[in-house]
Amino acid sequence: MINLLNVYKRYEGGHEALKDVSCHLEKGEMAFLTGHSGAGKSSFLKLIALIERTTRGEVVLDGKNLARVSRREIPYIRRKIGMVFQEHNLLADRTVFDNVALPLVIAGQRHAEIARRVRAALDKVGLLGKERMYPYTLSGGEQQRVGIARAVVNRPPVLLADEPTGNLDPELSLEIMQLFEQFNQVGVTVLIATHDLGLLHKLGHRLLALKEGELVADGPTRELLV
């Protein structure tokens, strides 16, 4: 589903965020991406989501070489990907319903289909009944659940998350990670960037570790975090 082959990412000024990274995630796999601040985790995710392009190497998503994707094709590729961020990036002047509905509105879905899918997504994250509330009235954990509902409302086969529990306490962090596990259990490929090693140890799954832009470990979490 996701394949990186000898990927390099260099920014203006010469900073090399990723150096010769190669790895493969199978369809329906769940994995964690970890490393120190500045190790390249966000760049790794941005290349998959076509927010940025590689300097060298290939990123292949569901059989499509992203280096060959034109600017016009990018929105269609992104419909295959749900993105969750540490900062929820919710629209403060829109209701929970409208925030979650946004990807469907952009995709041109019919109103009845939007309503059905939004309520289904909110139900999955435990927020059904709060669709008319505004983000500022919700707790941090609830706002992150809205962000997850928005990411999955379009039923993408891939879900990427960049430090989704960075602002949450340990109990809420575990609840959010268990939500990701539920989506993975129905076949969604999930890749989560996080530095919370304690949480990773509890959950298991595969671990990809970056250090100064290089992939230095790849294997079962509980074997790598001893």
C-alpha cells in the first residue's frame, strides 16, 4: 500500500530531512513512526500525502508512483488518505458537523450522503449527538476525535497521523490510539508518527524509527523497546 524506495528529502538551505529511506507497509497494516524532534517524521508523512515532494527516490501509494502525479491529480490522490494532526486544525466558526463534512463537500457528495456519512463517522468516534456544537465548546480529546472523524469520513484506505496525542494526557492518548486500532481492524492502513514510547510499548504493532533522517530500526515494537 505504501512503499518508499531510497527516498531523500532536502530543503532549501541544505537541511536533509530524510536520507536514503526505504520501507514498505502492506495493505491493512498498522505501524508507528518514531524518532527525536527533527528526525524526519513529519517529512515522511508529508511525502506520502503529497504535501511535499521527494528530492530523490520514489514514494508509491497503492501502486501509484507519486513522483509522476501531476498537480491536477493531487486532490484525487489525497482522497485516498485521511490526515490527523497534533493541532486539530478545526474551523472555529463551523459546527462539528460542518467540520467533519468538509472533505465530502469538496468532493461534491450529495447532501443526503454527506449527512449519513458524517453521522456515521461521529458515531465511530463517540461524538454522535454533538454535531451542532462548536469546537471551542469541546475538550481537547473531543476536538481530536472530531479531527479523526473528518479524516475518515471519506472512507480513505490510508490513515496518517502526526503526533495525534501530543497535547493529551496518558488516558486520553490511549483512547485515541485505540480508535486508530479500530479503523485498522476494518482494513485501513494506519501510520502514526509519535514520540510517546510508553504508549507504543503498550500497544505493540510495528515500529519504524528515524534518527537524523535515516531509518535506523524497523520491527515489532516490543522487541525494539526493551
